[in-house]
Amino acid sequence: MAVLEDLLVVQEHDSAIDRLRYKKETLPEQARLAEVEKALAALDASTAEVGARRDDVARRQQRHEDELSSVETKIGEVEKRLYSGAVSAPRELQAMQADVASLNRHRSDIEDRVLETMQEREPLDAELTAFAEQRAGLEAEADQLRQAIAEQVGEIDAELATELEARQTAAASIPDDLIGQYERLRGKQGGVGAARLVNGRCSGCHLTLPATELDRIRREPAGTVVLCDQCGRILVP
Ligand SMILES: [Zn+2]
């Protein structure tokens, strides 16, 4: 029966379409890309966290440096007056020298604090540099993966278009009710709605039909749609 042969052709195309869609949804590159994107998100979170700590240290360092420069300015001013010759009263000179000594001690304290914050900042900067390198590596990999995915999806889509067109051509001569029945069976039976009967065996469920059943099928008038009594699929003798 030509219509049933056409139905098998439709089945072949439908199976090919299913395989292509499955292939498109399960590209290994897609899975890897999801991993890479997850790693990038985690890296961004770590970068934000360490970055905030580094910025905090940097702000403190800046405050200390500003304070240091204002103390240095002050020392400069006092020393300038001290050595200008404008001041000659010994008591005043002594007071100014004490001022310079005290400012120098203060400067030394601030220098220690600047050094401490620099030391605190160093490992954070190093960590951020390492994160940036990791990010660049992951971004490059993600770009390659996206490109590979786009290429494969393009190829698969082209194959899908061909298969869909061929499917439509093959289905054109099949009556709607038979296509409808086939679609329902396909939905229930893992994508296979029609199967060839080969040597008394249903190639849908791979079970051998009982002799009595085969006999019954043989005696059906031409054009009758027969279903496998094991799996219910449309049998094509
Ligand atoms: Zn069967």
C-alpha cells in the first residue's frame, strides 16, 4: 500500500528531525559553555568581593598619604622659618625645633601606616590580577564555544530545513486521519508511530507477532490499517 510506504518515509524524516533537534539541544559545547558561564559568574562575585576590600584598603592608604603630605608641608614651612634667620629669640627657636621633632615623629608614624596599608593591599591586588587573567581565559574559551555552537547550529538548522521539507512532501499524499493517528502513536511511543513488519517481527517493538495474528493481518482487506498487537504502532507489511 503506497500510502503506508509514504508513512514510513514520513517516519524516517520525523526520526531524523528528532535526532537533529536532540543533537542541537545536547551539543557538548553548549554544556561546557554553561559551565564556563557559571565559572565567570562566580569569578565576578569573587572579584567584586576582593575588589571592595582592596578599594577600602586603597582609600585608607590614600588618607594616610594625604596626611603624610600635609605633615611634610608643615615640616617644610617650620624649617623654612627656622633657617630663614628671621627668628632669633632662642626660646622661639627651641620651640620651633621641638615642633619639627614632633612633626617628624608624627611623619614616621604615618609612614608606618602607609607601609602597612601597602602590604595589606599587595595580596589583594595580586588576587585581582589573577582573577582578571582567569576571566580573560574563560572569556576566550566562551567565545570559541559560542562560535563552535553557532557553526553547528547553522549546519543542523540547514539539515532540519531539508528534512522538514522532505517530510512535508512525503506527508502530502497521506490522508489526514492516518497522519493524525500516526502522530498520536508517535507521541505515545517514543517518536515511532509506524513500523515495518519484517519476517513476522514488528520493527517498532522488536517483538515477533503470534502466527494467528500474522494470519489475521494477512487476511485483512487491502487498505486496512493494522496495528501491532504488542506496541500498538501502525504496521507496514
Ligand atoms: Zn510492535
